[in-house]
Amino acid sequence: MEQEDQKQDFKMSIYLKNVTYIDWQNHKFTSGNLKIGRGDKGLIEFVDACPDDAVNCQGKIITKSFVCAHHHAYSALARGMPFPEKAPQNFVQILEYIWWNLDKKLDQDMIRASALITALNCLKNGVSFIIDHHASPFAIKNSLEIMAEAFDEIGINHLLCYEISGRDGIEPQQKGLEETEQYLQNHSGLVGLHASFTVGNDLLNAAVKLAEKYNSGIHIHVAEDLADQEACEKEFGCRVIERLDRFGVLNFSKTILGHCIHLNQNERSILADSEAWIAVNTESNLNNNVGLFSNAGSLENKVLLGTDGMHSDMLRSAQYNYFCHKDKDRLSVPDFYKRLRRAHQYLSINNFEGDSENNLVILSYDSPTPVTSENWLGHMFYGLTSNAVESVIVNGEWVVRDRRLVQSDEDEILVFAKEQAVRLWEKL
Ligand SMILES: [Zn+2]
């Protein structure tokens, strides 16, 4: 390469020297100088030549960053909020007293603050892609655009939807459909629905039509609690998966079904033969005392992991999932690692942008024992925590460097979020 060309090339990419890179698919360790290309489809490659000011990563571990397959940014300001006056006694009351009380009070500033905080927390935990399920029944218009702007501003990739439902009457339902369509005209996203028990047949039909029109898929909670099944059997004379199947929800390879805890054998076999994916959220299930997912009936290769808005830490989600499911689902550590990483497959087979190899996390992981290609997964599940996340590169650009956001002022974001949290809690 001519010297001038090389200088130009050095400016176009990030160069890291003395890295230990772990291939996220085969756990192979490679050491050397890493060149990271920019943009949606940027590549990474090991190179001999490196600019003088390349970032020294001696002693650091670099690997692909993480994806959260089911999040609720709208709940980000809930941390530490007052407990409801009446303590919920079951899952539906948890929704009614807590989440449906909170989401109705959200306005545009609060939505923006929630999105900024969620993006900040995700990135600091090494999560570079959020698949979100948003609700703000009395501030629906432009809510997805506000979130997308906030996520873009901080530098995190995303796949958004509005969780439409009939729970607050026909007007919010109609506005949810309109917001979804408006968003899908300009962005890739999903068609969100809350859950079968709050979605009537007309809405379900309209949502599937929208997903078809925009080559999208449905993102919905499924059988998180038995109440969802009971309502479906009572009102529609069938099980939730049977109902979704009849309407065509399961025909989209972009469809994500949250939870899928209370399924019978027939539902499992319908689901196993379908295109849909399942987002499992272990800590949320423990918190709501709704039971745990089971992979029985050949569902394992559909499992993605999310946080359900509990937090933004996918390493933590993977570890909880491992400890709660290892005996129940009869899987090994590599299988649980696949659960953590399967969202990359979901995004790539569906041609979503924003999850290329130039999305990376730089870990400062001081282990008292050797770290090798053979035992790396043992470290991931028994040693590594998100405290090790030092820097994050998204689309080939620095977004977190030495534990600070690069593209936004995080102190300002925290001040703004606290103001909005106080406003929100006063309304609860
Ligand atoms: Zn959820």
C-alpha cells in the first residue's frame, strides 16, 4: 500500500493493537492487531501494519457484543418507584397495579428519558442491539420515533415495536396500529401486540396484515401466565398458540413470542414446526412467580434471551437462565451459550442491519485462573460479569470508551432521567 493510501486507511478504521480476540462462534483465540471497519456492514480483520496511535489492548479480551431479544425501555424509570397501594396477588394484578398504571402516565419526555437510560445501560453492559417492546397508551403518537432517535443518538442498534392492545379501549388500539404503520414506512421494525388476552380478533387480524404489508413479524407475549391460556379458552375456545397460528402470526421468521411458559403438547408441536422464535426472560419470570419456560417438544433451537425490562445486562440474563434451567432443560454450558448468542442468527437470517462483526465488547477480565479457548465458556458463566465491560464498539465506532459514553454526555442523561422519574412517580 502506498504511504498516503495507508495514512488514509488508518483514519478510516479503528485499530486495536495487542488484542486477544475470541471468535464468538468457535471460541478460537487470535492475538495481534485488529482493524475494525466502519458502517452497518463493516468487517474486522487482523493486520500487520498499525498506526502509531492504535489503541493498546494488551491484557484485554475482545469479542462480539450482545443482543437483548426482549426489552421494555418504557420501564427504565421504574427503579425505586413507590410500591403500589394495594399489593398485587397474581400476575394480572401485577400488570394492572404496576405496569399498566405506569405506562399510562408516560409522556414524550419520559419516553425519551427511558430510551436514553436503557441505551446507556445496555451499552455499558456490552449490549449493542436492543429488540424493544414499547407501551405508552396515552402518548402513542411518535413514541417509536422518539425512541429510535434516542437510541441512535447514544449509538445503539435497535428493532422496535409498539405493543398494541385493546386493554384501554378502541382509541389507543387504533393509535397503536397507526403508530406502527407510520414507523414501518421509514424503519425496519416489528408489529407489537401485548398478549392474546388483551388482543381481540379484529386487532390480531389487522396486526398480521400490517406485518405482511411491511415484510415484518409480530412481537407478542405468549402464555406468560396461565391467565392468558384461561382467557383464550374461555373467549375463543382454543389455546393461545392455536389462536396465533390460525391468524398466521407464526408464519413470519421475524415473529418473536415472549415467554411461552404455559404450553401444552399440541402447542409445542405447532410452534416447533413454525417460523417463530421464543424470547425467554428468566429473572422476570422469577420476579412475577409465573413459572419457567421448558424447551420440551423440540423448541430449543428457537430460544433467544431477553431481560423483559428488568435490567439491561445480557451476561446476567444468560447466567440466571443457566442456573434455573440447566437441570430442567437438560442442557450443557455450550447450549446455554447458544441461547445467549442465537439472537445474532435471528437478526442475520432476517437481514436486519446493525449486528455485523464490527460490534464488539472490550473486556478487562482479571482471572485468577488461565483463560483458554477450551474453558472460555466456564469463565462466561462462572466468572465474567458486566463489570468487566470497559469499552464497546458499535458499527465500527466507539460508543463506550473506558467505561464512559463517547457520543453523548452521560451526566446530562442521568440528570434528565432523574427529573423525568420524579415527574412520573408523582403521577403514579
Ligand atoms: Zn415483556
